Amino acid sequence: MLSIVIATLAILLLGITILARLPVHWWWIRSCEFPRLQIATLALLTLLFAPFSEAPWRWLIVSSSLVTLVVQACYILPWTRLWPVQVQRAEPGHDERCLRLLIANVLTPNRNAEGLIELIRRHSPDIVLTLESDDWWGQQLDTALASQWPHAVRIPQDNLYGMHLYSRLPLVSPRVERLIQDDIPSISTGITLPCGDDIQLYAVHPRPPAPNESEESLWRDAELLLIGKRIHDAPVPTLVAGDLNDVAWSRTTRLFCRISGMLDPRRGRGMFSTFHAHYPVLRWPLDHVFSSEHFTLRDMQRLPGFGSDHFPILTTLCYRPSRADEHETPDADRDEHREAHATIREGKEREQET
């Protein structure tokens, strides 16, 4: 009986692994991309139990578990210290070229604003980006931050897609955009660094593929790829930050990086999993910072929780265009550009079904 149970689990894990590779937008398929670390861990356990199983189940367990483990490892290893870093480490000095960015999905019903404000004051970032922030959150943040972070873009919404951006540094032509869906905002703005150079920032929070949100990932994918296309068409020093409602190793996020040429500072350093803050076993990286080749990384850390279902993440990047050639910039081929164009077009044309 034990052999049958272990074999069933091994086959189930292999099935989920295969489903995650299908190029479709259905939410239940795309959700198979999220728990790769958890699936790999379970596959390792079934492999360890295989010697205690009876034939012929033993070889079925071994073969299924090995395939699952190898495939999942190929996806998650780049986000471990076993892999080369993608964004080079910043050298000491050049503080006037560095930008400290704090991202926090506050979870709208969470009312522990003081917990987040204390983190902001302690770490003193140049830019604060909050997601899921409504009018109440905006009032708390305005009262606490307006004097030291005077430049702001406020988009209070009560649909879990509100967004607030606070900055010590001057913002250049900030715009609120609704790229794919009218109720999902994003922010596009220039930022003037203390050294006098301008960089571009996109702040995003697309709708996730989930039963109560969207039956498909199409509209999330279209928004990310549209931003990627913009970056590709106007290759200026750029940062992309926010809760992407997608994991770093997903089909869409990897395509976004190839379309845009953006780099992931976590690669070679760790996953920095930010969600779910309350369930350590079910945790993956949803909150992201991507940079163009013009930046090096000084520091990246996940901060303590403050009542939200997301941990905040704090990243310090330095604008060092003279070191751009030290990076291997990802690049998309013609078929991938066609795929991105088709996804963007379909996302704009189709109405969402929930």
C-alpha cells in the first residue's frame, strides 16, 4: 500500500511538472509554475523513499522522481548561490549614483501602517513603492512621509490595485497608465539621481491568474510584455519594480526579460521569496526589481513582515553605465518577439472573464 501511495505522488508531481511547460494561459496551468521548489522537495522525498518500495513500483518512483527533480532544478538553480550572478556587484563609493528602493505590498485590509512606516524610517530608502494601498493607506503614508519624501504619485484604489510612489529624488514627467485593463494602474516616471543623471522607472502590479481574479494569465502576461517591448524600443537606463503576480522562473517573466533585455539581481544570489509571509512552506518570489545593464547591485534584502501577506523587499542599485559590458544581456529571437506581439494584441482586444 505504501508503495502505491508513493508512486501516485511521484506520478502526480511529474504530471504537474509537465503541465507547467504547456504554452497556454489557463490559470490552473500557469499556477503550476509557482511551487517549483516545493515540487522539487517532494520529488526528492519520494526518491529517498523509493528503496523501501516494492517492485515494480520502485522503478516507476525512481524514474518519475528523477525526471521531476532534474526539470525543476533546471528552473530554480539560477536563483541560488550555485549560479553565476547576473547583475554584477557594485564597487564601494559612488553614492551619488545609487538608488535605494523599497517595495511593499501592504495588503489592503492590513492596518499596521506604523509597522511599515517604521521600516521605511529605519532603512531610509530613496524610493518607496506601495501596492494594494487604498485611501486609508495613502493618508497614513502622506502624514508620515510627505516631508522627507516630497515627490509622490498617488493612485488610491479599493480593488487591491492601488499604488503609491514616494521619492526623495525629483520625478521627471511621472505618468499614471492603464496599459491593458482600465482598473489596473501602473506608473512610468523618470528619476533624477543625485549625480544629475536621469533613469526610468516602471512600477507595476498586474492582475494574477487565479479563480477569483482571472481565469487566464493573458492580461498579466500582456502587461508585462508591453512594458518589455517599450524598454526594448527605447533602451534607456531602466528599472522595473512591483508585485508581478508571477515568479522569477516563469515562462512569462523569462520572456519579459529576453524581450526587454532586463536583468534580475536575484540570479546567483537567492530567491528572496516575498509571498506568502504567513506560510513558510508555501512561499515564492512575487515582488521583483529588474534593472537594465546600466546598473550594478550594492545590496538586496527581504525585510521583516508588518502584517501583510507579502514581505517588503529593499534593493540598492548603482547607475554605472561604464560597467554595462560586464553583463550578459538576455535577448529574444524573432519567434519570441512575435509571441510577445500576439499576446499584447490579444490582451488588448479580449475582455476579461472571471
